[in-house]
Amino acid sequence: MRGANSAPTERVLDVVELLSLPGNRQMRFSDVVRELDLSQATAHAILKTLTDRGWVNRDPAAKTFSLGPALTLIAGRLDDARPVAHLARDAARRLASTVDVPTSVIERAGDNLVITAFEQPRGGAISATPNERIPYTAPFGVAFAAWDNPDAQRAWIQRAAADDAELTRQLYDVLTQTRQRGYDIDWMTPALAQAAHAIGSLSEHALPVNMRSIIDQLRVEFTSAALSSANKSRTPRPVATISAPVLDQTGNIQLVLAIHPVRAMTMTEIRTAAKPLLHEIAQLTDGAY
């Protein structure tokens, strides 16, 4: 959506999101001020308003704040308001059992991707935090970008490739290949993904001017490294994620369903693992639309 953001609204949402994070079930006023770098007057005004509206609870004895009952009412409406997301969570649970690897549901929120559900097979050891945000820029979000509209695809590529014409061409090729295949293969190792995530999360506006070109170049290098990890030979290569889109009746992408093998795989093994993923997506689409 075009237009300027509302800074006061962002601060209110920052408070709600802070209280919703794991481990932040109860926070003191000073914690909120420190974590969000708010003035005491601003934090007090926001917390008082949220408390008055029932979005936040204040424990007068412990002097702590936590999420309030009004959010429970909103959460109770989500399954009806967002039936596709509800069905996708069910599909992720079934997939985790079927393929015996972790699964997730990933949705887009502005310029970020958000893990809205993460399911483990029995005895699984890989962890992820629901609501974790990932920058919607290459090499992340290929499964979204491949089915996005042309303007959004150009923006996705520009954020990663900057003025690198060769990388731009490679990224367009990746999007085309992904659409033809029907799903994305994320070949990045965990270490490379973590480093790319850290670089991609850096805000251009928060960086000194003399650092921006360096960070832009690092983004290009990480994206190039991720693309070069792809291998069409029979040699097994590390596969972090296999993901595919859920489309509505008009072909617009709604969300992504993913499995996370996190092991070396051949293309034959990848195609075998993708079959139950695509089957669940077909079932999900039929049920939702």
C-alpha cells in the first residue's frame, strides 16, 4: 500500500508485538521503554490506552503488563476470517507427520515474510519461532516472488540486485524456473541463511551513508552465493526448504506451505519429497475455494 506510514500507529503495534514475543509474557514498564526506545510519556500513553481497551492487562501487584482479553476475542475470529491460513496450519501438521521433517506456513506482511505456523515431526529438533520475520528480498521469498505480480517481482529483485545486471537476469531466470517447476528449492546452508538474514534485516535508513554501498554489495554477494549453491547434477547438495504457493481462484498468491529437510538431497529425492507437499496444497486449494 502506497503512502507514508503512521509513526504513532507503528509504536502502538510495536508494544503489542513486543508483549506477544515468547518469553515476554509479563513485562515491566521500564522493559517496554528500554526495548522499544520510547520516551516514558509515550510508553505510558500507549500502555494506558491499550489497558483501557482491554488489549493489555496490568498487574498492579507485580507492576507488569501482559496481553489482554480483547486480543482473545480477536484471535477467536481468525479461523473464520482467515480460513485459508487455518487450513494451511492443518496441512502443515499432516505434512510434518507424512514427510517426517519440520513444516511451516509462511505469509507476507508488507516487506517481510512471517512464519505464522511451524510444525515439528515427533522427536524433531529444529526450532523456529512463529511470527519470526524474514526480509522479503532475494535470496528469501522465491516461492512468493515467482507468483507475484510483475511490479512486485521487480521490487523484490531490485532490493537484492541493486544495479547488478547479471544478478538481475539470474533472479528473473530463477523465478521463471520456479514457476515451471511448481515449487522452490532453497539450497542455502543454515550458516549462509543466517548471514544473509542478518544482512537483509539491516535498514538502509539506520546505516551511515558511507556504509550503505558496502551493505548493498554484501546483499548482492549473499544472493549470488545462494544462487550458485543450486546444482542440477546428481550430486547431493544441502536443501534447507522446499516450498510452494497456495493460490486463490484468480491465481493470486495467498501464502506458502513449506517443508524443511535440512539435509543433502539429490534432485530425485527432492522431487519425491515435493509430491506430498503439492498434494496437500491441491487438497487445501480445493477445500478453501
